[in-house]
Amino acid sequence: MLYKRHNRIKEVLKKRQPHLTVLIEDVHKPHNLSAIIRTCDAVGILDLHVVNQNGKYPTFSKVSQGSEKWVFITTYISIDDAINALKRRKFKIYAAHFSKTAIDYRNVNYTEPVAILLGAEKWGVSKEAAQLVDGHITIPMLGMVQSLNVSVAAAVILFEAQRQRLEAKMYTKMQLSPTTYNKILFEWSYPNISKLYKKNSRKYPSLKENGQICEDNL
Ligand SMILES: C[S@@+](CC[C@H](N)C(=O)[O-])C[C@H]1O[C@@H](n2cnc3c(N)ncnc32)[C@H](O)[C@@H]1O
């Protein structure tokens, strides 16, 4: 059982894409946030960035199916903090946003370090955010309604990113550094023990092939 789970975690981590991420601005409905996290997990996204003015995000609903355990969430209280943090990490940021300069979402190169910004359910991406990003993208709407649900828009764009990254073989060559891979492998395999290590500022032990902790490290 432990062995099977450990192997599953290893397989998932080998496909995680640290240079593809999502930033959401004031999305406040738990089912939308949950659905976005679930899609992030499915596409292989390692971390999600959330801006909410009170520094918190809504609670998760059943829609997430526990995926919040497998996607790291960083919160910010202002959109410029979030955008600056991503720019420092060399991400190009594209806002899913209706504007005169917006391009079709399929015309972006998602094999580069890219962050997708999605806006609030009611009012969309803020003016401030729209000015700070590198570009705007839209999913063509050919019906009577003007926009998609935010979690649906996230899925459409992220699966295009996945398509491009699959084509570029980015899921077959590990994108995480060995140090990050080992750190997350330990945290996901042993969530309770790793919390104790963290609390006591202890260096994580390495894991055996079957997922057991090397005893000489204890
Ligand atoms: C329900 S929409 C918000 C609609 C809002 N009235 C507006 O004008 O932006 C929530 C978010 O989903 C994303 N979205 C929805 N439909 C989209 C589309 N067709 N193209 C790009 N992004 C879309 C955008 O990020 C948007 O901010």
C-alpha cells in the first residue's frame, strides 16, 4: 500500500511543471477555487497564487476532491505583490481578460515560464492587474453569453498549455530540481513526520526505493 502510494507520488512529481502557474484575483466562490485547483493538479501545476484582500482564500468544497493537498498555494494581499513576485521568478504573465489588445489564448507559447491570471467572478481582472501583466488572452466566445465560468476558462487555457508541453516533451523530462523533488516527495509521503522535522528545523532524511525512511537518518 505504502509502496504503491509512494510510486504514485513519484510519478506525479516527475511530471510537475514548476514553470507553469496560475494567479487568481479575488475569486471568492469555494467551488470555483476548488475546481481550479483540481484542474491545476490534473495539468501538473505545482503551485497556485491567490490574491485576496484579507490574505485568505475561500474554503474548499467537495469539488476539489482533495487536490488542495497536491498543489501549493501562496497567498498575497495585493495584486502588485503577486505580480512582482512572479516577475522576479521570470514568469511571463498573461491575463485572461477581454480587452482590445487581447489575443487568442492558443497564440501564446506556454512552453516558456508562464503564469495565467484569472479574474473575479463578477468584475473580472482589475484595471491595475490588466496594466501590470505582459499581455491579455481570450477564449473566443461565439454564443449569446459574454464569458465562461472562471474555472472553465482556467481549464480551457491550462489544457492548451498541457497540449503544448506534451508536444515539447516537457512531461517526460523532470522539471523539478533533485532537491525540490526529494523535499516534496518526503512531505507528501510523510505529511505528519515532515511537519515535525520542519518544526524542529531538522534536515529531511532520504527515502528508500520503497518509500521507507532511511533509518540511519533518524
Ligand atoms: C465570469 S468571468 C468575469 C466576467 C466579467 N464580467 C468580465 O468582464 O471580465 C471571470 C474570469 O474568467 C475568465 N474568463 C471567462 N471567460 C473568458 C474568456 N472567454 N476568455 C478569457 N477569459 C475568460 C477571466 O479571467 C474572467 O476575469
